[in-house]
Amino acid sequence: MKKTTMLRNLLKTKETIIVPGTYNALIAKLIEKKGYQAIYCTGGGISTSVYGLPDIGLVTLTEMIYIVKQISDSVKIPIISDADTGYGDAINVSRTIKEFEKIGISGVHLEDQMFPKKCGHVKGKKLISTEEMVGKIKAAVEARTDPDFVIIARTDSRAIEGITGAIKRSNEYIKAGADIIFPEALKTKEEFAQFANNFSGFPLLANMTEFGQTPYLTVEEFKQIGYKIVIFPASTMRIAMKSISNFLEALKREGTQKDWLERMQTRKELYELVNYSNYVDKQNKYLTNGGIEPI
């Protein structure tokens, strides 16, 4: 089954889908191994973790595609990717959709911020007009060659036009052909419920990021108020960076990693994750020099 069809089928179930975020292929493989049904590729995480840049629209389409393709090639489950503002106007959006389709992504979200965009949970965001965003969505819908490829419209309008403005814009985005609506940076559970009440039965995506505008709601709470997908875009990155930071301080202080071994992924666990033994078998089968030794 195509990954796009897999995602479409998930949207038809009664369950709310938990979608952890990743910024590299190894974490994606671990998410898949742990039994999650879909993966989110975080634009902010890729910008900061791969390129060492803030999430302010500095990563290009080509750079994003290069990393997301590695992630897509590494797993068999659907991937939803951040596509920022579409990397330009509606004409650029057409190419953006085609490029993400080529690398096996199941859907992307486009946001209605003005370029250069900002993280959805910081101050200073500016919006394009509703009409311009509608044009982008229409261009995205027309550009896809696979009808199962999902177009997600993200609106950052809560911070500027209030919840009423976000609802009004989202209705127009649905008319333009968006498959899912993603209201960014709502501030209370009541706001999430108010928003959802206006779109009964239509798939909604919630962003449960940390240290932002949104309170910490559980997936079950999101399910009860009407959200189909909950992404955790940067959680894996934040967990990893905090752990690495603590380890580096300890290593500098103590001069050894021995006390950290139980908190490390073992060599065996890593090799199992990347299916090392499969490559050993292939090398032993095809190489005349006998290949490599099994672990």
C-alpha cells in the first residue's frame, strides 16, 4: 500500500493519531520500531539540528528535501512534513508539492505567514492575506499527482486576528481544497474546543509543542474535543539535547563516560535498529572476499 493511502486510511479511523517529530533518519526508524503509525518531519528541528540555524525561514526547499528524503527512505510508515510557507508564492508552492511527492512524503502543511516566517509560538508573526493563502492551497491541490497526498493548511492567525479570525480563515482554506486544518498556537483548551466546534467531522491537527503558547493537553483530551492528529514536533530533539548537554558537562568534570552507560543506546540496540545483520548477510553473499564479520 502507498504511504499516502496509509495516511488517508488512518484519517478514516476513530482514533486520534499520535505523531512524534524527527529531524533525522535514525530517530524516524526508532519511532517506527516503537509502533507509531506516522512520523512528522519538523522544519524547525531540521533548521536547528541539521543546519544550526534558527527557525526563521533560512532553510531552502532544496535543503529541506535533501534531509526529508533521507528520513522517508528509512521507514515504511507515512510521513507528514513541514513545508513552511511553501517556499514562495503559489507558483513556488506547485513545485514544492511536486518535490515532496517525489520523495515519498504522504502530506505537507503550508502556513499563512508572510515570508520570512517565524516559529509559530514566538512573537512578531505577520500574515499574508486570506486570498493569497487560498491561492497557495489551490495551487497545492492542483499540483499533486497522487489524490491521496494530503494538503494541510496551517493558520497562524490566532495571534493576530484572534480565534474568530482563525475560524474564518480556515473555512476559506477548506473551500480551497485543504484536507486538514492546523490551527497554530491556540492558548487554552477552551480555544481548541471552540475551534473544533466550528469544524465538526473535518480533520484537525493540533501541535503539542513544549515551552510555547499551548497548554499541555493529552492526546485523549485532544481526541475528546475533536482533533484527529496530534504532533509532537520537537520533543525528541529537546530530550536528546538536554541529555547530551548533561553528559558533556559530566564528561568534562569526571573524564569518563562510565556512569552514563545505562543511559546510552547500546551498540547491539543500534545495530538492530539499522538492521546491521541484513547487510552482513548480503556482503557475505555477494562479496568474493567473504564480506564482514557478524556482530
